[in-house]
Amino acid sequence: MNKMFYSISEIGKMFGINPHVLRYWEKEFPFLSPKKNRVGKRIYTEKEIEIIKLIKHLLYDEGYTIDGARKKILRKRGSIQLRLDEEGVARFELKKVKDELRSILKKLES
């Protein structure tokens, strides 16, 4: 993929999916929301393409229902967010320990 933006027809051809199916998926998967250009046409970025790829895989290859695919993606996104939150807490705790060690080191050097 070498373009920044793709039209709905280009995405349809890329994945073998009719544009009306893509529009339907936008209603069913709230995290699939391509921006629109100044004339109101949908423009898809790499982010949307990855989401479409995942949705298509879950629906067509894995046999999930729309509801099942939505829940699986939301769980996956939730676990990613949870890991990011945990990493943030760990960084904060690490910073506190570093600051405390620096303070102790300063006291020892005085």
C-alpha cells in the first residue's frame, strides 16, 4: 500500500467487498469510521484498512457473527488498552523509585 488515502471503491476492490457492505460495517463497528474529504466521500487510511482486514477475517474466515466479531475486537482493544494502562502505572512507579534513589544518593554524597 503506497497511498495515504483510499476511496471506498478502491477498498472494495482490494478486499473483494461491495461498498454497501463497508458502509454497513461502519454502522455495526463503531471503531471503523473513515474520515470524509471536502466533497463528503469516505477516505480510508492504513488504520481503517487494518480494521477492515480484521473484520473480514473474523466474519468470512473464522465464521463469527457481526456481534461476535464486534465483541472480539472490543475485547482485544480493551486488553491492549489495559496493557498500556499497566505500562503507564509501571513507568510511574519506576520513576518514583528512581527519584527516591537519587534523593538517597544526594544525602549520601553530602
